[in-house]
Amino acid sequence: MISRQKRIALLLAVTGLLCGGALWFMSARLSPAERSILGRWRDPPMPGRNVTFLVDFRPDRTCAQQRMDGEEFGPGLYELAGTWHVKDGVLFCRWGNGLQSVFSVTAPAAGRKVMGVQVPSVRWQSPMQGRITQVTENELSLQWPNGTVSTWTRHDVEP
């Protein structure tokens, strides 16, 4: 016969595994809108931005952005990572590598003056968001908050 302590430990372990599995299963489910945009997309140049980007939406709700011209986003930074989700027909992308994707705050220099000294303030960064106006097999159209519409095309990965 198994001792009482071992039975309790076994019960707690099984309960923990079941709860953890249920949370993982529920959080990993993608909506139909999210499933329709999985994959790699080409974001064409727009007025004021002469660069084409590749944006990769992954099933684990992570995403990555690369410049097609191979240039850096910043010193030694060739890919910008982030997270994404779709809610009520709006695509939300929060860009940032490492801790920036978890704690997306900025510290702009133009903060408050305290005793005549400019002190940076802390502001939460809003995620990039665009209303999905159309999704087909090879095109994704997004309307941005400023009213502009961009159409992304699916980017085939070469073998």
C-alpha cells in the first residue's frame, strides 16, 4: 500500500500536469482569423518608407520582421521579434527583442522638469495595430489608424 504522503504528492503532481496541459492547450488555440494569416508576408514600401519588410507570423503567436534589403534595424540588429494576436478583426503586433517585448516601455528624454532638471518619463508603448479588411490565400489588406491601407502579399519561401 502506498503511504498517505505519496498519494497526496501523486495527486498534486497529476493535478498540476492536467491544469498545466489545459492552460497550454487553451492558450495555443488560434482563431480562424489568426490561422488565416499564419506564414510569411511581404510588407511593401509606403509613402515615407522606401523599404520592403518580411513579416513572419508563427503559430505560437510570435512574429519576426526583417528588411528585404538586408540592412540593420539598429547596430547588429537584423531581425525584430515580437508577439501578435487578432481581436475583433484587428491585428495587434508588439515589437521588441528580449525584455522589450515583455516590458514595452520607453523613456523619452522630454519628460518633466524637476528642480530645473529634465527627467525622462516612462511611457507604455502601444502595439502596432491594423484592421484586417481582407484576407485571401495570397493577400492581406490592413487599414492603419491613420486611414491608409496597405496590402501585403504572401512570400513564398525558396527551397
